Amino acid sequence: MPRPSRSTTTAKRAATSKPPRVRRGNLEDQASLRAQVVEVAFDIFRREGMQALTMRAVAAEVGVSAMALYRYFASKGELLRGLWDFVLVEIRADLDAAEAGHTVPERRARARLEAFIEYWETHPDHYRLVYATPQTLAPGEETWTATPLYLELLETGLQRLKELAVAIGGDPRQARMARDMQHCLVQGYLYSRIVNERYPWADLDTMRAEVVSSVMEAIKRCLTRSR
């Protein structure tokens, strides 16, 4: 028996689902619909990839018209930013939990680094969405890196490295360079680990531990190097 097409499956799902109720001017209803749209969009992405993630497909599964959806997300790029922010909220919670209770700057920075890596390793679909899919924003549209939540995460990471610099007798002015270097090293590991699935990795647990230790040493060297 032939497998039904995505459009057929979506149409059946939409036909059996009750359209969400959004009362005019009700902010709670609007927020609920936005959250539902993001959840559905994530589900489509996980099932069928970025190419299947269209405004029309999302609207059909949510149970609203495509035109209604555009009132909440003006473009696919804006919808993607909603998905990215959803991921960033989860990451922030994990990082905050990881560093809670740590008062020693180096231990706090290491816990934060380990939690960041672990989040992406346990959510590879989220990693591919954020880092390994083509940018679909229209020319001139604001990129996701400028969203307040992402900037907040960057600033918190920078502050943690400044605290580490002071603790080890380094230069807090080098924290920005240390943060950028950390990003490059960690992204290299994550991309290799998550995207390059064909490579015959020998011992990922050992490799992860070595990566964390190497990145921490590189951070400290950067913070203490003479200008």
C-alpha cells in the first residue's frame, strides 16, 4: 500500500483537529497560538526537514489559514526566530542549572561549557535547526543572532569569563577574545560530532572530556596572555 504524501497526511490531520480559538484582542489566546505554531513547526522540521517547513504546512497542521498565521509571524524567517528562541530558552535554563551552586569561577565556567555541549548532543535536531540549515531570512531582515535572548546569553558568557580572568590573575579585557575562541573550538567539535555522522568515531565520551579540558586550558591561556 503506498505511503500517503505529506500533504495528504497534513490535510487529514487538519480536518480532524479543532481550530484554535483566538478572541479578538486577547493576549493570552495570541500567546497560546504562537506557542502552538512553534511546537507544530518544530514537529514538521523533525519529521521532514527544513524544506517541508513552510508557512502553509504549519498553518494547515495548526488549523488556521495561512493568512491568519502571517498575523503572528510575518515571514518564515520570523517563524524560524521563534523556533530559535524556543531553543535558547531551554539552553539558558540548562546553563543556569549547571552553574548553580558553583562559586569558584573556573568550576562555574567549566560547568557552563559542559552543559552547553551536552544540550546540543542530546538535542541534535535543535542543533541542525540553529546551526546546520540554510539561512532562509529575506535580505535585510534581522538575523537571529540579534535577538535579545541570544545577546543575553552572549553577555552572560562574557561576564563569566571576566570573572574567571580576575580569579586566575588574567586580563578581563581578553574575555571577548576568549569567548570568541571558545565558540570556534566548541562549534568545531559539535559540528563534527552531530553533523558528520559518517565518521567512525572511536570513543565519544573520552573525546568530549578531552575537548572540554582543552577548551578550558585554551580559555585560560587566552585570558592570561600578554597583550
